[in-house]
Amino acid sequence: MNAYNEMSEKMLKLVAQQEGFLGHESYRNQDGSGVTISYWKTMENISNWKQNMEHFEAQRIGKEKWYASYRVRIAKIERDYGFENK
């Protein structure tokens, strides 16, 4: 396992322990680009995660070693529904 995957697994275990964390979804393209969406109960929970020192250190390492760029978007989901033909 490479260092990026190890850090990713470590952060997934850590975030799962955070107050207000509801879950996440992650998608990657073959070129390695992708998106990760995390769901939280409150803005305060999001802020606390942003300030978590282990998470902050992982972000610092990511900027130095793995990412040329990234974007964070915080949005409120007003409605979520779908259809599955089984």
C-alpha cells in the first residue's frame, strides 16, 4: 500500500470518530482525479473537523506530496431522492 492510501485510510478511521460525521462518498477517475463528499450534522461539526490537528497535518502533507490543487465546497442539501429499477 502506498503512503497516500495509508493516509487516506487513517483519515477515514479518524473522521468516523468525529462528532456529527454522517458518512462519505468517494469517486476516482483512472487518472487519479476525483471527488470526496462528506456529510455532517452541523457547520460547527465541519469546523471542528477542519481544525483537527491530525487532519490538518494530513492536509499539509497532501499539499506537499500529492496534490497540485484541490477545492472545498460546503453546501446544504435541501432534498435528496432517487429511483432504482430493481
